[in-house]
Amino acid sequence: MRVSPPFSTEGPRLVTDPRLRPTPDYGTLGPGSDISGLNPAQAPRPAAKPALRVAHLIAVVIGMAAALTAGTLSKTRSIWPRNIPAQGSQPKDVHDSSQLDRMKPQKQAEVLLEQAVAHSDGAVEEISSRVDRWSGKVEWNSQIASLTTAALNSNDMRVRESGVDVELAAYGLSKNSASVEYLLHAVDSTDHRQKIWGLWALGLMANRGVDAGRITARITSHLKDADEDSRRWAVEGLAVAGTDDAIPALLAAMHDDVSPLVRERAACSLAESGMFTPEQRMRALPQLLAYTDDPSLDAQTQGWAFQALGDITHQRLPRDSAAWRNWYRESVASGQ
């Protein structure tokens, strides 16, 4: 299959996704919208670029907003089951590899990711064994958008990882240094949509172990950007990267950023969204404890610290700093 370059000479073609809803960040699709009028001449074109499309970038950015807004701290538990595409019934298990082999890569990705979200035995393993062959053969469409949203909201880390793998394949990004260089160009783009997509996709790449340290440092540098939106998507990129170095960066953003949105997204990333393991999240506890009564923080941010503590530890203690410190001293610091 021939894959189109990022910017078609015929102009961008929008992907219609009935799952997507207008958000405060990106508005609506259509005439007069805030994401119309892309200029192909402004796109960075590195020599070795993976195959992406403008339509992909638009659908991806809005899809990310829909998926990640669902995971804010105002909703303390994942809502992934409600994100499974409604098709009348759950998919049947595919245990016969030969049956999968007769499907096109697009169908393989859709069937297996839907099964993974539904916790079907063997689906995650099938995705892992096949995903490297899907790059450039899987299209970003409304079905993949819905399924990757559901996967990234799953309470099973292995399903989240499958969502990352399928999303990278749908972007046409191979897990190598050439893709990283392309994404670094995207992050430097004067086109804001490309920039925030690049921050997100770099996080996906780091999560799969490609130049993770370099990527985390680069994304962290954008926490100092002047505009709120770039800082917000730097937070999202760090969350999905899931690296150890991202934890202190998110804690700093939660404490220092002037934007309540950025502070909330950092808190949510530490609490339960993104790709951190439970052990990584536990490392944030001492600082979160300090935030609960930090006089330099407003009451809202202190509240997010309490909520993050509850989500990480699964303890339902009152919003009382002394009570939490006592619990931490007796249950965590003592090694029990």
C-alpha cells in the first residue's frame, strides 16, 4: 500500500469522527472552525520522515483532547468501558492465527485492539507480535481513534501499551531514531497543531523505549513555553512517556505552573492517567504530601494533591494533612 506524505498537494482531507466532541481547546470541525486553513508550505519536511497526514494530525489532536479530558481529576475513576465502540455485541475471540492472517492489517488492528479493551485472552500478545508489521498499513480512522481512546483509559497497563503501539502504527511511525528526528522537527514547527501533536507522539515513542531520556528532557523543556496549550501538551507527553524522569517534572508543573488547567493535568497524570506504574506513582507521595498544606498553593491545587494521594494509594482518608502524614509514616515510610 502506498502511504501518502504528511501534506497532500490536494490539500488536507478532514477525518470525520462521530466520537469527537467540541472541546474548549480545539472547537469544532467545519467552515469557520479554529483548525481550518492549514498551509502545507509551513510544514517541516525532514529527509527521513514517516508517513503521516494532515488529516491524521487534526483527528489525532482532537481525539487526544477527548480521551484525556475524560481522565481529568474531576472523574476519579477510568471510564474506559463506556468508550468501547458500540457495535451491538462484544467481538468474538480470535484464537486461530490463520484467521487473523486472512484479515488485512487494518482489520487485524481494529479487531485485536477491541478485544484487548474487552480483556479477551491473548489479544495483547497478538498485537505485540503483529504491530511492527502494521506500520504504514493501518489508517487513522474513527474506529482506531475510539479504540485507542478506550485502550489508553483502560485499568490494565498492558492494554494501555497496546493502545500506544497501535496509535504509533496508525501514525506511520516506526520505533526508531528517524521517527524521533521527524517528531523533533514537528515540535519545532510554527504550526501549533503540529507542535502539540509532536509533543504527544514523542511521549508515545519514549514509552516504547526509543530515545526515552532524550525525549523526556526535550518535552520537559516545553513546560517553560509561554503559551498554556504547549505546556499542557508537554504534561500529556510526559505522562504517556511514563519515564522516571517525568515524575519530578510533573510535580514541578503541578506546583509552579500559573495555569490551573496545566496544574490539574499534571496532578491527574501523577494520580492515574498516563503510563506510570504503581511503583512510579508511589514515588510522588512525599511531594504530594507537602503540597496538601503548602501555603504557596491555592486551595484547589491542594485539593488535587489530596485526590492524587487517594488515587495512588487507594486510601480514603479525610482531606487532612496530618492524617495523611501519619498514614504515610506508619504504612509506607516504615516499610510495611
